[in-house]
Amino acid sequence: MLFDLPDHDTLYQALLDRNAAYDGQAYVGVATTGTFCRLTCPARKPKTENCTFYASVGACIEAGFRACKRCHPLQPMASADPAIAALLSALDERPEYRWSESDIDRMGFDLSTVRRSFKRQFGMTFLEMARQRRLRDGFATISDGGRVIDAQLDAGFESASAFRVSFAKLLGRAPGRLDSTPILFANWIETPLGNMITVCSQSQLHLLEFIDRKALQAELGKLDAFAKGKIGVGKTPPGEQIRGELAAFFDGVSANFLTPLAYGGSSFARSVWEELRRIPPGQTRSYSDIARRLGRPSASRAVARANGANQIALVVPCHRVIGADGSLTGYGGGLWRKQKLLEIERHYRSTSREHAE
């Protein structure tokens, strides 16, 4: 739906003008605050490179943005649907509570109607929205060395099996199957473009992916085989380093990623990934450009396959590869994220020019 909207510059001008004509038709996600707003929001206007525009509230939520508390972008749909208004308000008041269908029923709302309304407006049910918030808390407890039972309780899951299933959907295995002496550690990072998973050894970053990437389970499976099942959850030096570097990137401070990387893949794939890292922020290359730089001008398809197999997002910037005709082409994290990353990096390109002058 993003590409049915007017272009970025038109929408940014509408944001500056607080143009009411776009109210309900377009929303802006702000990378530096992690919130999304109406274009008429009275708050101080963000820089253009920190903005991504969406055609629906659901797309904003899916991208990981929270609703602005000044312009209340959820208010129109909440006003149109008392059930949505009441449930969103209840969730904000008690985000840690273990919501269930019986709670919805006790509030006097029809379960099937609520389910359809939330799916239509947000792309997820109310219970899925609440569960996602709580699962982050449980993941954090395990990462800090807490017991699985404490993580389950912190996440508000009464059922141990439900917690195991939800956790396994995210990480590929239940928390009780995590190794007690792991060599690879998974952790959770929140970003303005959505939640990400890291997998690190004590010395290198092996994986950095958005949790909704379709290939994530297969990638985790390969790392599980590599580690012979010795995967756990916890903090590591490279995990904390990449957390800080991602924060600096999204804050517009630095696009330099110095965290040590561990590459899998063939020697050719590794050469492609190294070539990707040589593309300056704010610039793009085509598959054929990279193939020529590698001395393999006929290997564009092989370059594309290696690009798609990259499992260290942002740091190995496969988002900087576009089609020969200038089109965005595919991106495992979603084309909307690819466009947003390229928009963010315009800031670094202009900064580099200023320094050069």
C-alpha cells in the first residue's frame, strides 16, 4: 500500500503544512521517536530523512511504531468502533496483563466481531497484539539470566505450553530446549523499523534479522546445526556493540558498523557481502555493478542469490542493491523497510558531502 501514496516529498510537505486533506489517508512513522502520527500532528516536525509514510494504521503498527499521544492517530477508528477504543485503552493501562477471550467477553464485546475489527484495522487480533508486547518481557528475562518460569510469568503467560509455543515461533525452539552452556546467544533489539533478533558468539555477530523475515527460521536452523544445538539466550559483547551501533544509526549519528562479523556461505557469497559493505551510505549499486567489481560481469544472478542469502541485515547493506532500472527489487525485510533505510541514509550522504567541503 505504501506505493499507492504520493511520493515522499509531497507527503513530507503535507506534513509540514499539516494538510488535513490527508487525514485518515496517510500516516508518518518517525524513526527518532518510534511513534506514528497523522500528518496534522501539532508536534515539532521531524527531519525528512527520519520519516516514512504509510497508507494505514495497521502498516504503522506492523512496522513497529507506537501511536502518538498528541495527535492520537487511533482515535478515528476507535471513535467508529467502541470495542476498539475500549480495548486499546485497557491495553495501554495494563500492558503486562494476560488478556484472554473471557476478558473481552466480560467487557461485553462479541469475540468474532472484535477479532474481525482488529484484523481489518491492524492486521492482527487484539490478543496477538497483547501477546507480542508480553513476549518481549519474557525474552528480556531469559536474556538477563532469569529462569524460564520467571520469563513465563513476566510475559503474563498462565500456560507454560502457550509460552513455549510463542517463544518457539520466534526463536525456533522452546525456552526449555535452550542449551545451558551455549556457544551462540540470541537477543532481542527494538528498532524504529521493527523488532530484530541477534545471534552472537562471545566474539562475533552471526545473525541480525527482523523478526518477521520469512527466512528467519531457516537461518536459525543453519546456525543451530553449526552450533550443534548449543544456542541460548543472553547478552554478549558483540550483541551489545551492535545494539549501540544500531541506536546511533537510527538516531542519525553514525552509519559505521564495526561489530566483528562471522560469515557463513561460500567464498563467492562472502566476496559479495564484502563488496556490499564497500557501498557508501546513501549510495546504491545494481547486481551487475557488483558483478563487474568482482571481476565476474556475467554473474549478476549469482550476486542476487548471495544478496538474498545475507543474514546480517543493515551491517551487510543488501538494502543498497537495486535493479538496473532503478527499481527497489526484493528485500527480505520488506520493500517498505528498504525504502526507509535508503531515505535514512540520505542524511549520511549529505553529511559526508558537508565534511568533504
